[in-house]
Amino acid sequence: MRVAINGAGIAGTALAYWLSKMGHEVLLVERAPELRTGGYILNLWGVGYEAVEKMGLLPKLLELQYETDELRMVDSRGRTRGGYPSQVLQSLANGRIATLARTDIATAIYGLLDNRVETIFGDSIVTIDDDGAHAHVGFEHAPQREVDLVVGADGLHSKIRQITFGPDRQFEYPMGCHVASFEVSGYRPRDDNLYVAHTAPGRYVARFPVRDDKTLFFMLLRNEYLPGTLITGESERKAALTTAFSDMGWECPAILSALEKTDGIYFDSISQVRMDGWTKSRVALVGDAAACPSLIAGEGAGLALAEAYVLAGEIHAHGADLDSALKHYQRRIAPYATRKQRYAQSLVPSFVPKTGLGVRARDLATLLMRLPVFPKLLMGRYFRDAMRMPEYGMYSPEARTPPNSPFKPSPLRGSI
Ligand SMILES: Cc1cc2nc3c(=O)[nH]c(=O)nc-3n(C[C@H](O)[C@H](O)[C@H](O)COP(=O)(O)OP(=O)(O)OC[C@H]3O[C@@H](n4cnc5c(N)ncnc54)[C@H](O)[C@@H]3O)c2cc1C
């Protein structure tokens, strides 16, 4: 098959990996001028951990993972008010969990493609003319192409979803908060292996030290702390964050001054995407585009990896019957994604409590995590993955390059 994937994030690159490995011709289209880096650290466990294991990427990611000793909650004067050793999370995930920078995951997966996949940067699919037998895709810049399947892996605000299924407002469920993350060099204090967070009513800020003397910052805020006007450019983002976090104490003055000097802030609404159908004729959605669980679920990247694996696997299992493959793809994984979304909704109040009392109660609850039994009671559900990843036996000894292919994939290497 000829497959055009819009979006070279986690889902898009993972799907490109699997499909190209099976010998399909893959075209990856990314709006950004190069592979997007940035974003915060995340924990990969459950289906996401299994998915990278199946890709053969686990050893590399384990090399890139960050050791964390403790997650510490501090008050406005920097005094410890809550938190627990990271070992607790390791135990809950039976040791199968890795703390990784989003950038490292995206870069590692893209590295696996190794010229097997044609990638167009700085462009986007903007039209799809799907006649049932083929799809003719139009780009912002590149000339039109004919493909057999178009995949929207273009994130929360997916263009492919808009073109094929309808406007964002039909499917996006904002959870009342925004997220910002950015990276700063040489920030002090550094506190190796320590995740430190400070919460005030409606706002949360955390820092984590990463390689090359850099520190990642992560901010969450309820929408009532944002200005009522539309925030579009980077300077407006900085101004909005500065206003919202300036009275929070702790290291906020230093963090905001570092923010001022930084380029490339990740800033977005915390939303879920809920849809009845992820596929239509020759179009499919994957990752956040299909079923964003929101960062509150802590598993957006993991789900995206699992969905990419299952979509590729079902295509492999059903051969030429694309219709059945797409139906099975959604049937297999959508109930699992929906459960994750429901659970994430229930967690918003504890991530960003509205009141000072709520903050204190949440911090106290994190201290209970140090005692036996409580980790399972409080966070057991978060780590429970009620889905077994199917085995598809996806392996192709060599790529098949049709004689007149415009995609020119290079030969496959390695096996699973
Ligand atoms: C730079 C960046 C930083 C992030 N940081 C965080 C974070 O700190 N915390 C967090 O919880 N989540 C973050 N996310 C989101 C997180 O990566 C996803 O929720 C999760 O990994 C699911 O991945 P995805 O591939 O579905 O979507 P994403 O990782 O969002 O990838 C979507 C890709 O599609 C591209 N794209 C978007 N629109 C178009 C278009 N019209 N045409 C072509 N390409 C398009 C984007 O540039 C991006 O590369 C970040 C995403 C990005 C891109």
C-alpha cells in the first residue's frame, strides 16, 4: 500500500516505522520545518512500554532514561510538604517503567526510519479526495499524490480530522486547564534526580534536571488564570504565564525570568479528543488526533505508540482487506483508550486543586504514598493496563519497492 501520514510526532513516526517495515510505501508529512523537539519528561509504562519493546527500541530508550530519586512537593517558601520516592512508581509498574524526555522518544523513533520513509517537512496535507478506491491528497506546497490510505497523526488539533470528520469543537473536550513546558540551560538550583513541584490554587509549576546542564520546566494552570483574549504568539504566552505565576513564591521569579529568555515554549489546552469513529473509507486517525487522553492521563505517548502498533498490525493481519483492518483497529483499542480518558477526567482536581485546602490535602495524600498499601490504593488504577497487546508477527525480510514508486524506500534492516 501507499500510505500518507500527516504528522511526524510520536504516533506518526511509530506508524511509519511499522508500515515501512512491512514493505508498504510510506510518506510522512510534517508541518514543522524539522522534527519537532521539546516537551516535558514523561513516564512510559504498560502498553507504551510494550510497544517500544516490540520496536526493538527499549535498550536505546533505557540508555536515555532519567533516574529519579524522589518526587517532592514544596510550598511557597520551598519547604517540603509532600511527595514520595520514585521507587513507588517502579513497584506499581513492576519495574517496567521509564522516565524519558518526549524529545528523546520522538528522536529515537525517527532515527529508526533510517531513510526508509520519505519525509516532507514544512508541509501539510490540506485536501483529501477519497473515491473509495484511492485517496488523492493535496498539500500546502507539494504536488498532489494518489495513495491507498491517509493517516492523521497530526495531534490534538488534527487537520486530517477537521477535513474528514468535522471541526475541532465536535470532538475536543477541554478540561479547563492549559499546559506549558520549556527548557533552560544552566538554571540553579539543579537538584540532580529530583522532580520538584509547587502548587498554588489553580496553578502548578515543576522543574526537572536533564542532560547538558538543562532544566525542564512544566506549568499547569486553570483557564481562569489566563487572560480572556486569544493567546497566539510566543510573547503573549510568556506574558500570560508571567501574570499567572508571578505571585506564587518559591522559585517563580527566577523561573519566569528564565522563561523570558527562552524560545520555543510548548503551550496548549489540556483537552481530550472523543470520537465514535476513528476511520472513514480510506482515512484513519491515530494518537492524539483520534483519542487524546490529555496529559492528565500520563499516557498520551504510550497510547499513541500502542495505537500505531495495532493499526499497522491489523493492516498486516487483513492483507488487502483495508476495510476490515480499519474496523478491527478501532474495535481493539478504542475501549481501552476510552477507559483511560474517563479515569483522567477524575484526576483533574488533584492535579491542579482549586483551593489552598485542596492543595494541602493533595500534598498530604502524596505523603501517604510512602506507606505500604497506599500506593496501590491511590494510584494502582493509574498503572493498571487492562489490555494485552496483540501479536501480529510483523516481519518483512525485505522492502518491496514497486517499479514506479515516487517514494523510493530504501531496503529494510533488522527484524523483530
Ligand atoms: C513539540 C511538542 C511538545 C510536546 N510537549 C508535551 C508536554 O510537555 N506534555 C504533554 O503532555 N504533551 C506534550 N506533547 C504532546 C504529546 O507528544 C502527545 O500528547 C503524545 O505524544 C501523542 O503523540 P501524537 O503523535 O499523537 O501527537 P504529537 O506528539 O502532538 O505530534 C503531532 C505532530 O503532528 C504535527 N502536525 C500538527 N499539525 C500538522 C499539520 N496540519 N500537518 C502536518 N503535521 C502536523 C506536529 O507538528 C507534531 O509533530 C507535545 C507535543 C509536541 C509536538
